[in-house]
Amino acid sequence: MIGVLTKFLKPYIMLKKILKLDGAQELTKNELKAVNGGITEICVKGIASGLAILKTGPCPPEYPLVGGGCCFAD
């Protein structure tokens, strides 16, 4: 259970560390919507857990499901 909590808290902790950098600020919801490109949060979590890979072309057979810029395992 601790490992699961740590996995989901890690991005929050990283964000807090990034925001401590000189001149850094958190984007508003409208600014986030205007960002062009990137991948979805679910895709990032899938990659971190090994259940997805970044989609750079057609998805391979072992990752047949597509969404949010990633190929997910079935």
C-alpha cells in the first residue's frame, strides 16, 4: 500500500520541487489547455508503471491500445 501511495505522490512532490526553482510558477488551467503537444497524465502513469510506451509510430502488437499519446498493454 505504501508503494502505491508513493507512486501517486511522486509527481506531486516533483512539482513542489520544480516550483521552488527561481522564477518558476504553476500554470493556470487555461494556460495548461493552451499547451500544444505533450502527453496525458494517464499516459505518464502508464509509462511509469510499465503498462504503456510513448507512441512514436504505429503501436506494436504487445501494446495494442492507443490513447493520450501512448500505446497501452492489453
